[in-house]
Amino acid sequence: MAHRKPHLPSKTCAACGHPFRWRKKWERDWDRVAYCSKRCQREAATERRAARQRPS
């Protein structure tokens, strides 16, 4: 029998928009987690940097 965890909280990734569930490694700072992966976090930072460098 598979172990299922339907009671875990979930959020939507700020970069890609996909839903993701709570993980044990995020236990202490779940309120601050905004991205589903390091890749999404890195891409969002790259886009923020590019937006700052664009001329107005």
C-alpha cells in the first residue's frame, strides 16, 4: 500500500505557476518559500535583473 499525504499544504510557484506541496526541508521557512525549485528561483532572479537593466 502506498503512503499518501493528502493533508500537506500546497502553494503555487511564483515563477512557473505550478502547484507544489510542503516538504520537510522547508519546515522552518514554509512561509517564505515562493518557488517550487532552485531552477524557478534562479530564472526569476535572472528576469528581475534583466528588467532592471532595460532602459525605460
